[in-house]
Amino acid sequence: MSAVIEDWINWLRLSDHSETTVAAYRWEIEHLRRWRADTHIDGLGRSDLLAYMAERRLLPGRKEEQLSTSALKRTVNALRSYYAFIGSTIAAELPLPKPKLRVQRWLKFDQAMALLSVCDTSRPKGKRDLAMLTLMLDTGLRAAEVCRLRVDQVDVASQSLHVVCKGGDDETGDYSIETANYLSAWLASRESVARCPNVFASFNGQNYGGALTTPGLRCLFRALGERAGLPHLAPHDLRRTFATLTTLLGAPGRAVQEGGRWHDLKLVELYTRSITSKLIVRYSPVSYLVRGGAS
């Protein structure tokens, strides 16, 4: 890796970018270097970057035949960041793809209950899983936030927590007395397992007792989802479920926004659009007519 790229990576870290973002941006620039191995990337022009993006768009993605719009957006953001750092404007006006609106996957009440029910609380691992799932359902924690949450950031007595969130901000969350009880039960068992300051320790192989990692969390969710009849379950599904179920239970949008630590109410509306469209049936003209409402 060149000294300039290394300086840029260090600058990203100093700018409070998350390690996930830093790793993703590093990969993007390294991929650009491999693409133009014959030319130093600092000497590329805007047309070169457009050609690179066009070619990158045609690469297969994980879920689509072509690279997803959100992945291409990450590419653009990485290019803008790197070239701005070296004092170049060639990436400043690269078109930023707008992700297409997709149906957001979330769990209905019976599905969420089925997920909680597969946790075997007679064993420490089951206590951990139940505490983790209920905490995510009550607070909307992201995968990385769950993994880096430390014991000293959790106050079971006041049913609250604080955690470094996406973007580097230190924010708070609140949860129910039921979740506090599940969390307390896990913390009582945790001491015999954990060898890390994190709340949720791993039970997996060589990392036994170490901090749960985001890849490990994804694997855990897939396993729990299969047992609950929810294939392809992912950690972020519970963040969407938090937004959706709290809305269904009558929470105001502003309360959901604050509870889930969203900086923009539009993100809450994106997650809950799958249910708000169904609310129109409460005002069905046909139901009104059939029930004798017309005069």
C-alpha cells in the first residue's frame, strides 16, 4: 500500500469513521489500484473514474446479477473521499447512485415470538441469545453496535445503555423491564464464559469467550432463523422490526426516531412504509358502504 493511501486511511480513522467504513473504503481504493495497475491512481482523470464505475457496475454482486446500487454508492463515496484528501476535484461530481426502494424485511409479532422461543435458557448460550435478541428488538441496535457494546455501557437498574453508533456518536438507548431481566440473567452467567469487556461473548471455537464479531453474529442469526422457521434472517432485520412493531403499537414517529437513534425521520418512514400502506384499509370505502355508513 502506498504512503498516500496509508495517510488517507489514518485520516479516516482520525475523522471518527467506523472501522467497517474504513475497511470498505480501503478495499475500494485497493480494487481501483488493481484495475489500473499500469497507472498510479493519483494520475487518473474523471473519465477514467467513470469508466471504472461503469465496469464495476457490471460486476456480479452478492444478491443480484449486477452490483447493487448501494454497493456502487459506497464506491463513489470512497473515491470522493480519497481524491478530496489528495487535493483533487476529479471525483467531486461523480454521479451518486440513488438506491432503489425495496420491500424492507421485518418480523411480524408471531415471527418475533418464534425467534425468542428457540433460545434454550437452561444453558448460558441460550441466555445470551435471548438477552441479545430482546435488546435488539427493544432498542434497534445495529450489528456492529451489539458486538462492541461493553458491560460498563449497560445499566440494567435504569434499563438503559450507551454505545458508539454509526458515525462515531455516543448515543443512548432504553429497554423494557423484561429485557432488563433477560440481560441480568445473561450477565450472571457471562462471568464463567467471557474473557473480554463486551456484553455478548462468543461461544464459537477458538474465539470462545472473546467478543462476538459481526460475521459471527450473522452466522448466529442464520442458525437461529433456521430453527425459528425464518430462513435468511439477518441482524439488521431486527432494527427494521424495532421500527415497525413500535409503530404498530402506536409509538409516534418522533419517539421511534429517537429510540432507534436515527438522525433523519425519513429513515424511519423508509423502514415502516410496508405497514403504513396497509393502514388505508381502516378507511375502506367498501367497508363503509357495506356496513351501512352511506346515507
